[in-house]
Amino acid sequence: MENKIDNFINNYPDEIQALLRKIREIALEVDPDLEQTISYGIPTLKKNGKNVLHFAAQKTHLGIYPGSEAIAHFDERLQNYQTSKGTIKIPYIEALDYRLIEDLVRYNLERITKR
């Protein structure tokens, strides 16, 4: 059965679909119980109603939206990417850093469960 994120992903070309699915796969390997939904018009993974990670395909890059606390926490590892308050832009010409995605998810899960 397809979920809301599958429906979202299926609207993109195959190569973009593969990247979006990989982001979701990495996050679900960290926590298979993450809620999969659409929030702010883009795929969102949540735990206990709290956002863990948003992600989307943009014209020239993948947008990863872990929130401002995660961006600040991983600032040294994100120096090679364009970032803003809660956004990481990963150009399509660059390989996806699987470990970074995993670490962002782990960080946000820890942050959420400590509150």
C-alpha cells in the first residue's frame, strides 16, 4: 500500500525518485517506526508528533530540512553545503552523504526524546 510520501515521490523523474527514496530508507533504518506524512507540502518523518526530518526535490538540489538546532550542531560537517536556518542544500551533482542523513535523524530523535 502506497503512503503519502510514495505518492509525492512518484511525481518525479526516476533518478530523483531514487534519491528521495534513499533519504527515507536511511531514516527508517535508524527508526522504522517513524511516521511518514506530508507537512508543509513535502515529505516529513515524525516521532511522537514531532518533526524529525523534512526532505524534498528542488530544481537544482535536494533540500534536507532537519531544523535549525541540527544545522547548528553539525555546522562543521555542513561546511561544503549551502545552508540556512533549517535547510541543507545538496546539489544533484554531489553524492548523497548517507552517514550525514543518518546522523541528522539520530540527533533529532535524541533531541525529541530528551524533551
